[in-house]
Amino acid sequence: MFQSFTAPTTPEHGPARLQALREQITQEGLLGFMVPRADLHQGEYVAPCDERLAWLTGFTGSAGFCIVLPEIAGVFIDGRYRVQVRAQVADCFTPVAWPEIQPAAWIAAQISGKDGQNFKALSGGEIGFDPWLHTKSEIDRLQADLPEGISLRAVDNLVDRVWLDRPAPPSAIVRRHSAEFAGQSAAEKRAAIAADIGPARACVLTLPDSICWLLNIRGADIARNPIAQALAILNERGEVSLYAQSTKFEDVIDHLGSAVTLHPLSAFAPALRSLTGPVRVDAETAPLQIGVELAAAGTPLIWGADPCVIRKAVKNPAEIAGMEAAHLRDGAAMVTFLASMEADQFQSEAGDPLSEIEIVTRLEAARIATGQLIDISFDTICGAGPNGAIVHYRVTHETNRATRTGDILLIDSGGQYPDGTTDITRVVPVGEVLQDAVAPYTRVLQGMIDLSTARFPRGVAGAHLDALARAPLWRAGLDFDHGTGHGVGAALCVHEGPARISRASNIPLLEGMILSIEPGYYREGLFGIRIENLVRVVKAPDLGDLRDQLAFETLTLCPIDKRLIDPDLLTQDQRHWLNAYHRRVETALKPLVDAPTRAWLEAACAAL
Amino acid sequence: MFQSFTAPTTPEHGPARLQALREQITQEGLLGFMVPRADLHQGEYVAPCDERLAWLTGFTGSAGFCIVLPEIAGVFIDGRYRVQVRAQVADCFTPVAWPEIQPAAWIAAQISGKDGQNFKALSGGEIGFDPWLHTKSEIDRLQADLPEGISLRAVDNLVDRVWLDRPAPPSAIVRRHSAEFAGQSAAEKRAAIAADIGPARACVLTLPDSICWLLNIRGADIARNPIAQALAILNERGEVSLYAQSTKFEDVIDHLGSAVTLHPLSAFAPALRSLTGPVRVDAETAPLQIGVELAAAGTPLIWGADPCVIRKAVKNPAEIAGMEAAHLRDGAAMVTFLASMEADQFQSEAGDPLSEIEIVTRLEAARIATGQLIDISFDTICGAGPNGAIVHYRVTHETNRATRTGDILLIDSGGQYPDGTTDITRVVPVGEVLQDAVAPYTRVLQGMIDLSTARFPRGVAGAHLDALARAPLWRAGLDFDHGTGHGVGAALCVHEGPARISRASNIPLLEGMILSIEPGYYREGLFGIRIENLVRVVKAPDLGDLRDQLAFETLTLCPIDKRLIDPDLLTQDQRHWLNAYHRRVETALKPLVDAPTRAWLEAACAAL
């Protein structure tokens, strides 16, 4: 079992830990200290040894940070976590609504005493931060906005000084990602990236998924993400120096070859100082300290995006074939799971209604039964009834709900397989169909279909397409408060940049990118709906016009529940898409499932 | 008759004028000189005295510029004018594809001799420009990109020195824009803008439509645009100093009141030097020289957008009522015109087929017959058959086409009335219906309807909505190469900022903004299609959800030709919209037209 159902927060330790940290702050002659969620690699997930924010404050959300000042410690969290943070942190921490309140403005308010907090105004000073955990862009922005009298100072990590039982860094054994799935040798990739970085003579890579993609390796340092943590320097000849715990790489020494050399992490900073420039560094994702080391050595810098990101996002035919195979396998597991729940009428063997935890467990078992599951691709979001309306819900023993008839059940899940990564959301009614959910469900489906069937010219970005998935909801006065889609890695991270389908994303979509399309609708206290398929960007079929267009091709194979659809709302085109999709799903999955599942599949895929 | 049908270009004068300009350049010790299309006010249209680019080069397009160097003179033009420029300029001018080729890169190529032109490489030097005709943003960008050895130098306008018969500046009499149509007194507006500009103590206004809006005046200095050319300084007390030819303002002295003082244009620069700062200036639209004058006087500057722009874009109830009245009147003129062409079977009294010029003339006559037309709002685009495929077509005696059966006729036109401004495009078949045009026409209509009926949350910009109007075309592999819509002034300029419906526009739409929705499709050499209505942004009707949304309400009242529609392509919702729109048009216009037009209107508005 990959997923656990515990609520890992320990708010009771907060006051003592904060006290210990404040002593360090005072000892350093600082006014305060910043504790980010991010690690060295700025990823979405961090290893236990990097859970500094959770260790200090108790807050376990996937984004946020804490600024500790003499008489207040602000925990900055976004709208998703307003409720959660109150349950997780002790009174010595003050939740701050971010990004509405920006850190510099908050600090300024503390200094002037203007925020109404009952403490004396500060007189200025330095706020410390660990320069390996913040990017140049982040520090530049903050520094520019800080009020007069306050500045930032890079220091050793003060949390690490007081976190005495801090876990060891992850050390999972790295495996080879086979050429069959990668479609290109690591040597070819290294040569291509070396050509990309000109006129720089070297490039620093700090994103683990970039390094894993580049070297055709996979790891298990971070749960749900098949990555190995490392830092790398690629030179103009395509040679790579890898900085990491070398024991992790024992199994892949031969695979890496002589152009890739292994070094301890402690050799990274000295290596930076010995580079011949110009050196390319990503200001948005690389730790600030990298630029500081290069500048100290007088080495010229070129600020430029991590060159692996765009090549990784554009999947080659082998990667696409791997993703297709993974989706076929995953689809069979999904229908086996869905059919079994229906066959059991959402009851356990003992005759009790299935709980969310039992459903998550059953789904994971179906994926494990494929014999190929490496990990789930994220903790399954399984929300019945009102829990479905919590967008980032993760069931724990405390919140676990027994399903009851009339519940709308939302299940967002995915698998990591050797050949690909999946991410799928389906919604099913438990027993009786909640009539109030039918119109919103149909509109969510319309949005998913309208975007899935869109054709569009090159140059169009997620910002321009987002409305196509929302317009059917908007027409009914509805909407959803998350992006419409994210990039997905090929046997890599389920959230992968740079393209997204969101009003905020101006990265043009390119042939070969794989993205999710996942509109939703959430009625607080009642139910949540989300329908999600993965799609890949393809050259659109020629329609005789001279224009060269792009389109999406759906990768996900699993029926979309028809009981929640109001057929009268669908256009002819939408109904045709749904029926054609179901014919395709049925044909693809029928050979892969047992007889009872097959009967369920046929009914689920029957034409509307 | 407002519109003329002559082609005003005189390419034969080019060589002599260029020679005279080059002598001035040499005399000033310069390497070259820039001749922009823009005037002091950076507007889309310029007065004859400001047609420097056309005078020098012969090129009459609405965007472009010329850079004169010792042995080459580049005329920079965008994609719309690639064909036109070749017909209009003499051989001594070299067309340059802009923005693909940027001026700095082009200059660099001339210096290195790398562009293959047969002339010796330049050794560096200064390029002159008139600092009253370029903005700070423009010059900053250019200066930053110029190759080493080349710099810019502000000088007197060298074209004006050699343009001996340059026309006098426009001096049309300014009229009052009544409070009934403005909805707010000029005093109220001045006070509101004065409050907006804090902490600046004064604000420089250089956009004539901003000044006319602010002071509730209208002019006729520029054809098609009811504006008076002037510069203004508004101070923190809401008092305005107006710099312009004072005789123009004779009729509105009382209306302006004692808080508005008139000064000659020559007093503007000295007035700048005597201001107490900080002074707010718009870096995107104000001439560079304004900042130079302020800096020379040591006056602090605040760069900030023209504060009138956003208040002008958001129309108040009186402005909306005026726009509605204008659209009712204009709609009656349109249907009278359309009905008369049909009644005459597209033939003149002499029995000849109507020509494009005759159609333009007949439409203008129908608008003049309303008794309220002040001007047309732009030169009518009337393209029959292949001429319809030229997006910015303006018929001349040389291009004038006699309509023939099977032609698709595209008519894009509008009127300037005392109470409002209109802009409408309709397409009608001449005689027989060209079957090839039916599917594209229907898809253009679908796009227009889908966007017209969209609801969307606050914060959404044109960039996010543009795809809704294109998706039906995209699905058929079709598209159009212009924006989907532009802002429209209330009895002001027909193209008004800041919001647009375009992938490039991130200005959020606000309640009260008026925009066009005008998707199209153009098949070169055969036909052009565009369907355009004006809409205003409204609070969307409450649908019971808590979300506060915006929507569009259509202002334009005129039937959309049904003969070109394939009803099978329309969704139920689209058909319902069209039928409801036609019922509304029929009810509104029936009382305003004569009996034969009424019969035509009833048929045109019958349900599909």
C-alpha cells in the first residue's frame, strides 16, 4: 500500500520549536528568519528531511512559508489552506492570507505596528534566509519591496540547527529508464542540450526531473515522483558532473557512462567556483547561492531557463507509446475497480457501506494487480458527498466518510508505471442519482469535451484555451477555482511544466506536449464534480485549408458515467464525441478485463 | 458625401523629397532620420499636415515608419500592407517586413553590410528623430537595442524643413458635447481625475479623445474622429490648461468655464518647465520631449497611464442611452439601405449592376437621411467578391468592382452621431448564393453568437475570450488574421482603448465597456466574410449561484442574412439566439422604416 491515511501534523511542538528558533535568530543578530516550504530543488513535494515548515509550524500544505519576527510568526498560506492551517498550527503562529498579503507588506505592517497586532513596532534590521532554499527571482522581488531599514541576509539554515532529530536525506536506489521508453539515448540528449545552451560554456541543473530526463534515470527519493535528488553541471561538450549521494547511483554507473561523473554534494559549491563562464543558470528555479558562488569567482553568468524543461515537455514517439501503454493498463485497472464497486453495491464484504479509505485501498489494489505499478502518481483524492467539494481533499482516519446512497463520489488518482504516468478523475453516483448534480455534471462534461475537441493555431497558449472548458459552466453561472489543466511527465512527475491550461499561462502549446483537461464544479457541503482526461497535443488532421493547426488526442481510457448526464443539454457534436470515445474505450479495454467487468464495461460504454 | 474614392498617393515625388531630406540630414551631421506615421498625439489617424510619411514615401497605410540612412531608406510596414506598399512607393524606398524585422536589427544589418544590400558598411553615428513624435517607451526600446556606435539624437523635424507646401494644422470649430449624452459634467470629471492622479500634483494629457471626453467637447480636426487636437495639463485642483489654436474654442468658452484656461500651443513647453512636481506622464502615449522638459526643470515625474482612458472606456448610463439611440437610428438606416439594394436587385436606375462606390454612396445617403449624421465613423469597407477578402479594403475609382450575381458583398461601416458612434459589418449575397461561402459564414456566425452569449467572471480579459469566437472556425480548419474586437467610444473614436478582444489583450473587461465582436473569414481571390455587432459589458443576470459574473448585451440592431446560413450546423442555443435577436431587431426597427422596408425587415427577421 502506497497511500497512508494519517494526519501527520504535530501542532503541540510548535511553541517550543519556535522558541528554539528565535534563540538562534537572536544569537545571529537577526530580526527574523524565513522558513520556506521549498527545498533545494524548488519542487512541489519535499523529502521528510526538508519538511522544515511542517516541523516548525505543523502546517502540512503543499505551498506556503513562515516568517518569524520577534513577537509574531506569520504562516503564509493560499486560499486552499485557510481552514486547514487553523487546525494544524498552534496559537504562537499567525495565519496570513497570501498572496493577497505579500511578505514585504506584512513585514512593513509589523514594523509600523499598523496591522493592529498588540506589540511594539520594530526598528528595522536584517531578516535571515537560507540562500540554498530561495531563488534569485524570489529574493530580488522581496528585497525590492521591503520597507526602508529592513534587509535580507543569507545565513546558515537556523531551523536545521535546532531540528535535532532531522531525518536523513533520501537515498533511494536509482534505476535506469530504458531507451525503449525514453526514445532517445542520454548521450543524444546531452549533446542536444549542450548545443541549446550556447553561448554559455556550462549550465547548472537543479531540477531533479530535468536531470532524470536528461540521463534516462529514475529514482524514488520523493514519494509519488520517480525522481532522484541531485544537482548537475552540464558543460559545452555535453559532459555532466552529478552531485549527489553516490551510493544511490550504484546500479546505473555503466548506464551513465564515462561522460557522466559522480561527486558528493559537498563538491558542488567548489565546482561552481572553478567553472569557466559564461554559465547558464535559471533565475526562477535555481538557488540564489549558485549565482553568489559564480559571482564570487568572477565567472560571467547568463540567466536563462533550464534548457531541459521544454525538451522534456515535448514527448517523442517512444514516450507517447509508453504513455499510451500505461493508459491502457491503467484504464483496465480503473474499470475493474469501478465495476467491482458497482457489483458490490458500494458495500464491503461485511455488508457495511464502503468508506473512502476502503475505496482508495481497493483502487490501489486494482493498479497493483497490473503487476507494473511502481507507485501511485499522487495521493488519491477520494471524496464522497461533501468531502468531494474539498478540491485538495486527502482522506485520513479522522475524515473518512462511509458512502451513503445519493452521494456523489469523486475519485482523482493515477499510477506511476515503468513506461508512463497517469492521472484520471471520474465521478460516480453512489446508488441513487443526486438530481441536483446532473446539470453541473453535464456542464463540466461539456467543457471537457469542448476543449478536448478544439483545434487551434500554433502560438495559442493555455491562457487562450482555458475559457473553452469553462464557457458551458459560465453560461449557467457556475465556475471552478483551479486551473483547467497541467502538464504531465512521461514516467515522471504528474505535475510537469512549463505549459498549463490556465488564464495565467502564456506558454504556447507544442505538438507532443501532454496535458490534463480537468474542469470541475464544487458545491460546498454537498458534492464535488471533476472529469479529467490526459490529452496530447497533435498536428490537427488536414481539413483542406492551408492553415497548420494543432489539436488534442485523448490518452485516458475509462468510461465517463452516463447516469449523471442530462442528454438534452448536450449538442449533437458533444454526444457524438462521447459515444465515439466510449466505443474506443470499450474496444481497447474489453480484451484486458475479466467477464463480469466486461459486462459492466459494455453497459457503461453503450451509446447515449 | 464624407467618403472619397481617390487613391491619394504620389510616388513620383519620392526621389526628390528623399534627396532634399538627405541634404538636411548631412547638414545636421546626422547619419539618418526617422519619419514616423504618428503625430504629436499618437493617434490612429493624422491630419494632412502630419502626413509626413505619406508625403515623403507615398505610402498611405495607417501604420508604419521610414528610417532614412545614407544609401538606403527603409519603409517599415506590417503584413496588411505588403502588397500596397509596392504600388505606392518609388524604387528609392525599400519595404521592410515589420515587426518581423525590428528597426534596431535592420540598422545593425546596414552597418555591418550583412543584409546583402550593395552599399558600403556604415561606420556609426547618430540617427535623428523629432522628440515630439515619439514616446519615451518607443525611444527607450530602440536605444536599448541599437548596435554599438549608433545612437539617437533629438532634433527639429527635418521633414518639416523641406516640406514647403505643408498644409496648415486643422482648425475645426469645437462644439459642446451635451451633458445629456455625457452623463456627467466636465467639472465632475475634472474633480474625479484630479483625485485619481494623487500623489502627482499635475498630469499631462496628450490624447485628444481623453481631453474631449474630460471637457465634454467634440471637434472635427481629424476626419471620422470627432476630436479636437490639443494638449492639456490638469492640476491637483482639477483645473485644466489647454494648449491649442484658441480660435477653435470660440463656441465653447462659456461651456469650459473659468477652471479651464486657453493658451497657444507654443506656451506648452514653457508651461511644463514651470510646473511643480511630481507630474504624471504616460510613457506609452506622451511625446518623449515632455519628460525631457520636466527633467530639464528638475521636476519629479511619475510615469503612469493617462487617467482618462479607463474612465472613458467605462460608459455611464447616459452614454449607454446615447449609444442605444444611435444604434436604433443607425439600424433603421442600415435596413433601409439593405432593403433598397434588394428591391433594386443590385442594379442602378440605369439598369447597370451596382458598383462598390455606388453602394458606399447609397449607404452614406441612408445615414445622412437620419438627419443626425455628423460624419461616418470610418471609411466604409465595401468589398464585393474578391475585394471582400482584402481585410482593410477601401474602394477607389481604380479598384471599384461592379457587383455580379454570386458575389458575396461585405459592408463594414458606421456613423458618428451626436449621441453615439456605430460600427457594423454585414454580409449579403448578390443574387444567387455562393454555396462555398455557406459553411464558413455559418461558422463565423456561430463564433459571433458564442462570444455574444458568453458569461464570464470578473478579471477575464480579451485574451481569454478571443478563442470563443474562433473555436467554431478552428474546428473547420479556418481562422482569421485580425483581432476579434476593439473598444468603441461613446460619440468618440470608433477604435478606443484600452480593452480589446484579442490574444494580446490582458486588460480585464469591466461593466460599461463597449466593444465590437467581429469574427471573419477570408478566402483570397474569392470572398470575404465578417459579421460584427457592438456589445456592452453588463452584470450577468443572477442565476442563483453566488458568483458575480459579467456578460454582453448587443447594441447593434440589424438583421443577419439568413440565406448564407446552414441551419444544420447551428446548435439549438445558437438558433434560439438568432431568432430572439431577429425578433428584437424587428420590434425595434419596424416603427422607424417605410412600408417597403418594413416588408423586407419582416422577411429578414422571420424565424429560422
